[in-house]
Amino acid sequence: MHPGEMSVFAKISLKPEVTEYLRNVFLNKEVLAAVDTQEAESRFQKLLTCLSHPPSSTCVRASTHLAPLEDIRLSLEKELEKQKCGSSAEVPSVQIVPHPRITDVLLLPVDGPRAVERLSSELVVGAQCGSAVLRGAHVFAPGIVASPKYMKAGDMVSVFSDLGGRCTRGATSFQGNKVFVGNGVAEMDRSAIFATETPARGVGVRMVDPLYKSPSFDGVLPSMVFLQNLPSVVVGHVLTPQPGERILDMCAAPGGKTCHIAALMGDKGEVVALDRIRNKIDRIRQNAQMLSLQSIKAFCFNSTQAVSDEPTQEAEGPPFPPESFDRVLLDAPCSGLGQRPNMASTWSLKKFCSYPPLQRKLFQAAVRLLKKGGVLVYSTCTVTLSENEEQVAWALNTFPCLSLQPQEPHIGSEGMLGAGLSPEQLRLLQRFSPELSWEQTDTTAPLTCRADTDTIGFFIAKFLKT
């Protein structure tokens, strides 16, 4: 069965103005000169459908700086076998395979959508929580917005995701726009979940029969495996950090890419991580500590202001003198329209379009902070042209010192038409476009073939400064 035939959810729900804007992006003049309108429209509709569904595999980045990949794979297999012991049903062993080209990635299949019977007892969670459940998570208490009136720990419930954020917290039922994500067992009484004095923490519902089945990684080998989308792991490799270098991660939280860069350098050198949100910096430090990485220095700072014009500045932290870094990663704040599964967004078009100006400010700082001969990698987890290929065209125009570089590994597709870039330039870009293979993905094909195409939507550009 093909994913296209088995779509169980409606297309991602967006404001009409946003859908229209996106349609114009995917049916732009350059695209329509290359493929007919029907094909372009079909790709766009497939994109809207696949965004509401999770990818068909779970990607795990292994801490190969701490142990060999095969040892980590075997440890993970043992841990996941333990999870099954608590389950009454006959569960087949989880298949864990190394990625053929990326030496620190393990892949696990996602089983779904499965035929799951709905129960009369309904519990409602927020959309973000619902998306996490579709990727293998249990339901944490803060994500619960409504539950049956007399729900007690041990009760079986059907879990629904509130797409429009319209359900009142503490309600006993909800008739609004919601989708079914699976069945679970309540771990808490209703009264504990909605207690007013101390907000409930921890697992509120343990998912036993989810619509999409993939292992829960909550508390599983925290220093050895890190859940990360495949394109996000590719970014670290494309940057090709070398031992002894000084590298800047400009928008670093929660620190997955920062830690990956430090690990790829063998923890030799310095990785400076910046983010403007204080508690996110603590998270980066915690991750670095858990992964035994000493080379990371994290600072709470706005990266648009990270270049110092004071030539004498010798301070360890930001702002930094121009040309302070061998490599810079700008994993830019973006509209996030490539994230999967995402069933609904209530954002206005104005909000979606507010990112390019900020990305350009960050880009300007990045180019100034990079040494001559240094490498800049720009990435986003969105699908628009204005935040991806158009930013590349703008950068090449604005900074004659920048040239596009080949990427290794290159497992995504090339850049998208529409920004006036040449075929050679488009080939150097890497765009992960799940819609291109949405109906060709044969579920009997090896997991490693599916994993490279059935990803989140993502974009990577690599530049050299001369």
C-alpha cells in the first residue's frame, strides 16, 4: 500500500490566504515552464497531505564519539525489547538498521497507520502533543486539555488531537475539529491532571495502541541516542567541522546540532552556541554535559548583534570581532512549514512572511563573523522559496565573497525552481521534498531507501567565503 492511498488525515489545515500563498510558490512561473500545471498542482496537494502525516521512519543520531555504532545499536535493541515486556500483545522485534551513508545514524521503521478501534471514552490533547504521539511519544499531563468526567488511573481512553486549539482546558468532552491518534491507559486520575494548586507533570496517558507505532525514547539511553530528524543530522556532516577549529552555531537551541558538531570534531576545538532565550541555553548545557562534550560554550545572546566593532575586544563571549570563526552554522528561525506531522496551523500569512528579514540580518552577521576561507551553512525546516532559494540568490548577489559549494552527503533533491538560480546552482543546494516521493514510496522497499525521501521538509545551502 502506498502512503498516498493510506492517508488517514486530512491535508494540513492552513488559513486560506496561506494555502493560496503556498500554491503560488509551488506553481511559480519557473516551475510551470518545466512541468505542466497538473503535475505542479499534484505535487502541491501531495505536500499538503504528507505534512499532516509522520515520516515512515524514526531517525536516531548515535553518540559515536562515546561508543561504536554497532555497540549502540545492540544496546538500543536491548532497551526497546524491555519496553515490549510491559505490553500484552505479541509485538515483533524492532528492526534497527544503520544508515548506509551516514555513519552515526540508526533508523527504525514506523508502523502505521494501523487499524485501531475507537473507544467511547475520549481524552483530548493539544495539537503539539498530538503530533508527538504520532511520532511515538506518550501523553504528558501538561498536554491534556479535556478528559472524561470520572476518569481514573487505569482507564482505557481514546486520544484525540485538538487541531484548532479551541478546546477549553478541563472540559469533559469536545465536539470541535479533532483527529484520533490512538488508544492509551490513563496513568493519573482526572482530578490530579487538572489540579489547580500544582500543575501535573509526568506521563498522563501511556499509549498502548497508537495509530502510528514507533518506540518511545523517553529516558532510553539518553547519552547514547538522540532523536533527530535525518536532514538535521545531514546538516552537521555538510558543515564538515574539523578538530581544533572554532565554530559558531548562531541559533543553537535546543542544542542537537551543536552537540553533533562537537562530536564530529572529536570534542577538540571550540563550538560557540548562541540563542536569545535564557532557559534554552540551560538546555544546551545540559545536553552537552550528558553527552560528555567539553568543547561547547553556550551564551544567551541575540545573534543579529553578535559582531563587535570594537577591535580590541578580548572577551570570551559575544559580541565577537569580525572573522572570528572557521565555520558558521546558521540554522535559521523559520516558518517551520516542513515539520511533520503538522495537521494544522492557525498562523496568519503576515506571521509566515515575517521570517526572511530576520534571516537576512542573521546572514549578514554570519558572513562578517566568518574567516576568509571559512564555510557557512544555512538551513531551515521550511518549504517556502522566500526563506530558502530566494535567500541563496540574495546572498550570492549581496556578498560577492560567497560561492556555493557541493554538499556531502547529498541525499535530498536539488533546489526548487523559482528564484532565478542556474541549474548548476540548484544542483549544489539540498532540498528535502517529501512530496516528490509521496506516492512512489513502496512500503516493502528497504527502510534505508524510504528514509532518505520520506523526511520532514528541509533546506541546506553551503557557502565558501573567499
